[in-house]
Amino acid sequence: MEGSAEPVLEQTAPQEPPRGTIAEWTITILLLLFLTTFLVQAFVIPTGSMEDTLLVGDHLLVDKLAFAIDGPLSKYLLPYQPIKRGDIIVFRYPVDISQTFVKRCMGVPGDRIRIINKQVYLNGVKLDEPYAVHKTDYIDSYRDDFPGEPNANVYPGAIDMLQHHVVNGEVVVPPGYYFAMGDNRDISLDSRYWGFVPRANIIGKPLIIYWSFDAPSSELNTSAVDFHHLLDLFENFFSKTRWRRTFMLIHGYPVGGAPAAGYPVK
């Protein structure tokens, strides 16, 4: 008698529970927010005030951790650095903190700064500045012989600086503030015109140029979508990208001059 065949049950591979797409995107966005809030920030150079060190159209990554204000425990765990003369710093513009500026730190608390005939003197020492450029051939009575009587409109911070922080013809940087200037000295809107940079305004320092595109300031110095700029990118991406500047590291330049006694440098 022939036995009846038992039904064969197909074995199916165990199924992974479906991943929550919303949850994945939420985690991704939170990580990106953490990175851009605490570690790095992308920044584009919209003006020529830091030429020829940084060019209009340079796209930077900014290290937000290096100059972060340290806490009681984090100062032992994280690589905080004091802000030094010659460092390139990214900061919130004191006149309008919605804007972000990049300049070179030329004075730390206690430093004495003076400019004579375009030449910077720090704590009485004439500086050697291979990074600085001058693109006008005339002497401006305020810009190039500083501090002095302003010959143009300056902001309240600069007025306060000139009235309360000039000693023996030199600007003296107060505690908790820094003096910043652009490398392109003749066209830079900097501390000469709006005063000191508060320590709390300093965001970080640029690390690397991850991309550089030859574009005019008018296309970069706006928060609105510029369709002409997008078309320019589409048509000229390869020809106008400055390939030699891609992945170029950015370094400060040590600036000499001892600080005045009794002032903390950090």
C-alpha cells in the first residue's frame, strides 16, 4: 500500500523588520545639525578683503571647535586653542551678527596697535607681513595712518574705540576683545571702521578650501537664490573652478610683539 506523501513546507528566509524611513532621515538630519552646530561650518568668501590669501568664491570648511569657549571639563578633553595674533578667524560681524566675516586677528587683549604709512606696528614693533597687500598707491589719512581722525563714516564701535582705547597714539585692545584686519588692507572693512571683535562673536577658524569658483561678489554677497549664478555654474563649472586651490589647507601666520603686562592672551 502506497503511503501518502506529506506536504513539504517551503522555508522562507527570515524577514528583517522594515526600517523606518522617517526615523533614518531624522537621525541623519540630527547628525548633520550636530556637525554644523558644533564641529564644522561651510562658508563662502563673498568679497576681496582677504585677497590674496582668500579669494572671492573660495568655499571653506570652518573648524568651530578650535576656538570654542571651554568649559570646566571640556577644556581637558577637547582640542581648544587660544586665539593668536596672525590667526585667520571667522566671526559674527559686530555691527550685524546675522552676517559672518573672515579676517586676520592682528591684536589680542593688551596689544597696542598703530599704522604709519600703511605699515602696522604691534607693541612698538614694525611687523613683517608677507600676506598683506596694498592695491592703491595713495595714502589715506585714516586708513593708512591709524588711529586718527576719521575721514569717512565709521560705526559706533569704532567711535568708542577711538574715544576710550587710544593711549599715546596707539589703540589698546581691551580684555575679552580682538582687533581684526583684512589682508587686502586698502579695501577691507575691518576693526579700523567698526571696532573690536568680542570674544563671544568668534566662531572658529577656516581649515580648508574644499572648492573655489571664480564668481563676482555680486553673485555671492546675497542670501537669495541667484539664477544667473546657477546658470554660470552649469555652463562654466570646469573652466571657472580654480582647481589648484581645491583642498588647499589654510594656515595663520605668526605675528610677533609681546602683549602688555597684566592682560590675558586667551
